[in-house]
Amino acid sequence: MKLYNYFRSSASFRVRIALELKGLPYDYKPVHLVKGEHKLPEFAAVSPTMLVPALVTDDGDVLGQSMAIIEYLDETHPEPALLPKDPVSRARVRSLAQLIACEIHPLNNLRVLKYLVRELKVSEETKNEWYRHWVREGLESFERELAQLPASTYCFGETPTLADCCLVPQIFNGRRVNTSFDGLPRTMAAFDACMALPAFQKAQPTSCPDNEA
Amino acid sequence: MKLYNYFRSSASFRVRIALELKGLPYDYKPVHLVKGEHKLPEFAAVSPTMLVPALVTDDGDVLGQSMAIIEYLDETHPEPALLPKDPVSRARVRSLAQLIACEIHPLNNLRVLKYLVRELKVSEETKNEWYRHWVREGLESFERELAQLPASTYCFGETPTLADCCLVPQIFNGRRVNTSFDGLPRTMAAFDACMALPAFQKAQPTSCPDNEA
């Protein structure tokens, strides 16, 4: 498999975690978002949406959208499972993942921040305040959701799931703009548990070949 | 089942479509987002994230996030299926759904528009331009993705899927700010095919008991 991605892209990081958790080797294909490489014809020929991550399967199918890719990996390589077995538990894990992927991350991805600066002419500080606002508000929702669930080591249960694949990159993102994570005990305990695992360490931006940190 | 939702909420509309496609009866519980009813203690007691839609199952489980709810419905009431059977096709449908639910809709939901006006002090026209920009850019990606797929009546294949549940409300949303849908032939053909079905008609905002149109 090949993964077109970018070290700092949060959605790319989610897929790298899933690949590492499942022990699946892949070719790392860097696409430099800040330099606009995702808009070049070479990448558009691979992925018509011009978004990263894009996974190219061994059969040559090109798949987009991080949660869709992770579910594909889970269906084709079931162990270790990234979703529980029963429908209610699966819904809980997907809901936690989507609380991040639909409610927080879209508001702080690169093209949105660029629009704020270029079109709305906001200051660097106002941009960072926007970023922190949505991360903080979203993680507070996430924490309230976790607080309803039985005690667990990870976001849901005793093994990492799709929810953890989404949470960890979001915490990395929030740190870049000094978001406060105070008062989020379940969320941060899950984050810490994940970061103690080699899979999350190997997938993190500073472990990537295109890392610039 | 009970569905806490709002007639104009795009994410609520997705779940209503899925319920109608599967012929599942439900109690319609209106939550007036513009009046802030989702922030009242009564609703917080039902749904800790204070987001709509929230589905209460017959067993009393409260499930959030529209795509997670629809997958739950599909797993517990498999016919008619809202996802194909093979993993690559499932990934394609989920990816199309997420192109809308993660790339477009989060940027034009109510709380984001409020932030633009209240915190960033943008004008009504600048707000609408923001709205149209993300809808248009996102649907152009969506169209390029559809253009890679075999000809089909709906977004993917000959029956409605999770992708159609997400597309139709996004088109309704875009219409509210006069987005141009020119040059999106596959996308708009899928929309038209959906709207010819009673399930989509019954789920639309003007069919809702709390409709104010």
C-alpha cells in the first residue's frame, strides 16, 4: 500500500496510527501541503479530490477520507479490531471519532486558516483564538461524552479504536496553538495511554520522513 | 425510537432520510437551535454533547453524530442497505459522505456562522460568501470524485446510500445562500434522483412538524 500524506496533517496522522496499530507496512508518499503540492497535476492524477490522506491499495484502488480509509483497513485486516463488535458500541466509537473529525478538525485545517487570513484579513492572534476556541469547545463535548461511558484505558474500552486514532492528532493540533487541556481528565488520560504505545509514537509527525520540526 | 432534531439542521435531515428509507417509525422531538434549546438543561440531560441529531433507541441508548447513527441503523435494520457489501465500495460511499460531512458542512453550521458575525464582526454578505465558498469548493471535489466512478443513478450505484443521505441536505443548505450548482452534472443528477423518492420528500425540512418555512 501507498499512503499519500503530510507529516503535520491531522487526518494523515489518523491513518498512519491505524496502519501502525495493524502492523501494515506502507510506502510513505509525502505531499507538502504548505508548498501546495496537493494542487499539482501529479497529485490530482492520483487523487481527484486533491486532499490528503489518500491510500492506494495493493490492487491500485485510491481511497480518500481518513475515517473511510480506517474502516476499510479494519474490514480488510480485522486484527487488532479498531471498532467493537456490537452496534451500540460501534456507534459510540464512531460518534467520538466524528465529534473530532466533523466538529473540530474541519475548522482548523490549513485551507480554512488561510481563508481567515487572506479573505477575512484576521490577525494572527485572532486566527489562533479561532483555532483554540473550536478545539476547546469540541474537546469539552468530547469529555462530556466520555464521562457517560464506563471507565476505560482508551477512549472506549481497553484497546485503541478509531476514536483514539482521531483524538491523538487533535491534541497534537491543539498544542500547536497552546490550547488549554485543563478539566479534560478522561480525554487526556486516553491520550496519554495512546502515546505510551509504539504505534502512536511511530505515527507521530516527528517520526515522519518529511518532518520539519 | 426518538429523534431529537431540528427541521433545518442538515445533520438531522440526513438521519431523517435514513429512517424514511428504512421505513422506521420514530417520535419527532424538535429542538429549536436558533432559540438555543440545545443548550437547555432538558436537552443536555438527554445528550451530553448538546448537539442534534440525537437518536434514542428503543433500549434507551442515546446516540449522536449523524453518520454514526446511520451506520447503526444500517447494522440493526439491514434492509434496504445504505452501504454496499464489498470493502472498496463501502470506502467509496463513506468517503463521499465524509467529503460533505467533514469538508463542507462543518464550515456552514449555525454556531460557526454565529462566530463569524459575533466574534469576527463580518458582514452578512461576507458570511454568505464564506458559506458559498466552502459549499462550492467542496461540491467541486465531490463531483470530481463521482466522475471517477461508473455511471450511476444515485451517488454510488442504483440505490440510495449514506452518501445520498449527506448530499441532499447539503444541496438544500447551499440553496439557502444561492450557491451556483453549475458544472456539477453527476452531483445534481444524484440529487434529482433522490428527490424523486418519497423518503427524501418526507424527510425534507418543509415536511417536518417544526418547519417554519
